[in-house]
Amino acid sequence: MFVGYRYPVSYVAKRFVLKTFLFLIAMLSETTVIPCKSQALTDSLVSDFNSAVAKNFSRYRTVNLYWEMNGNHNYTFAKGGKEMEKSRKENLHTIRFSTMIPVVKINYLSLYANLQYSNYNFRLSENDLSNVFLVNDHSYYKGGVSASYFVNLFNIPLLLSADVLVDGWNKGWGKVQGRFVAALIIKKGHNTGFSAGLMGMTLGEIPVMPVLSYWHRFSNPDWSIDISVPSQLYLRYQMKRQRFSIGGSMVSDNFYLRTNMKELPSVCYYSEVAMRPELMYEYIINKDFFLTAKAGFSIPLKSGLYTKSRKEIELSGETFEQERSLIPFFNVGISYSLFK
């Protein structure tokens, strides 16, 4: 549905302030995966951070399968505050699969193969037609290789990690992308772990950004705090084979699509970055399998259509963006881990 209403100046001003404030965070649409890529410095961290993982709940798991349901909501595509399309998404379901398989591990060098798949399914309100979402089902693929190497820098362990990935969809290939992480493992102990570094990316408008990871177990060993900047923050409580967490994580939904708007590229990259305050429950089924359930709210930070190179699309000098309301979500999944 197309309309010609233009938002008031106060709305545009608020949008500009919000966009500026969240810019560094919102550009993480390519880092998630997520789980966000800054969180996953590669699975080699597991064996080296074993002392800083609470009671067999490993953070990095070899195979993950999740199903997610999101609340119905209205959305608006706007150009510089002027509405271009407005409709309502209903029956939103997402399936996510990921795996990272170790290929080679020689001394301090590790090589992994990884694959990610997401399927987004929704429908528009009855009688609504969209010039952006021409179909109700969108699949997104990403795969490649990851390598990590540990060295000492001034007697401090330094992790060097590099990824080469290619993504795509049902109708073709997307883009080859690279990522590099250099992180100092400043502290690694039985009750506290801390690392800090930088991540560089070949795609996106921010080529370099900081990554931080902090984990601490309190005097009561059932309680811990787990922080990965910029992707997550959790306060955790564990009872034998169960763990409860409260906090938040940043996730992104990404896929390629074609539209009916002649002003847009023939293939666009859709990205939505959201912050999710949530409650999480985890259960150890056995030494290898984990069950996870999450519920909370999805707060949109930045979303819209981009070029395949992740550049913002401008129409008549104005950015083409999507707006939506806060929505509830529920997520359940099962994971398999090679690491104990």
C-alpha cells in the first residue's frame, strides 16, 4: 500500500538523533549472525578458555538448529521520512542452522569449515500487496573457511583469526567477504576471563571495530556474568544440568531479494538489526546435546534495503529504510557440541 504522507519535522529530527546514536551498533548487520561474528572468534577459543566455561555449558557448539516465531507487526518503508510502502507481516517463522566443523588442528593452528542457513517465512495482511516483498519465503546461505592461530605478544596470548566466506540465495550467489580478528587474551582463570581486540571486515561501512569478551563467576559459583561487546550481556544461574539467563543479545536477519521498484538495484540485500532483551533456559541432555529456549522482545535498531556490497540505497538523495514496532519472540533449539 502506497501513501504520500510526510512525517513531521520533529519525527525526522528524532530519527536522525537515534540513527547517529546507534550507528556503530546498527552496522553489525553483517556480524550476525547472530549469533554475531564478533562473539564467535572461532571454536578454538573453547579449548583455550575451558577454565572459563561454567560447568560444561560450552559457548561454542558444533551444530545448531533453531526455530523461531515472531509477533505480527506493521512495517513501513520510508524515504527521508516519506512513506513509500506500508503493510503488516503475519505468521513470521524462522529456521536457522549453523555448523562449524574442525578440519585441521596442528599445535597453535586451527582450520574450520563453516556453514549457515536461514529461512524466513511470513505473509502479508490479506489484500495487501508489496513492491518489496514479492514472495513470502526467503532463504539465505553463507559458508566458507575459518583459521585461527595463537602467538604470544609481550607474554600475553594473542589470537589471530581470519574468515573467508561467500553468501547467496535460491537465485544465485551473493558476495565474497573476509573478516580478521586480533584479540589479546588478557586474563584466563578459573573464575574470570577477559579478552580485547579488533575486528576488520571487507563489507560494510565500518571496516574496523573493537571486540571485548568478559566472563566472571561470583563467590557463589552458580552465578556468573557473561559479556561479549557488542553482541551480548547475560547474568546466569546454573543448577546442575540446567541454566537460566537474563540479559540481551543483538541479532540480525539478512537475505537477498528482488523488488518491483525500478529505482532499486536488480538484487537488494535486506538487513534488520535488533536488540533482544530475553530470558533463556538451557538444558544439558547429555554430554554432547543441549536444549535451548528463549523468549523476550525484539527492539529494532536499523533495517532496510542495501546493495549487495552492504551500502545504503539512496533514492533521490534520501536513504530507503524500514520501520517497525517492538515485537515479542519465542525461540527453541537443539545443539551438538564436540567440546566437553
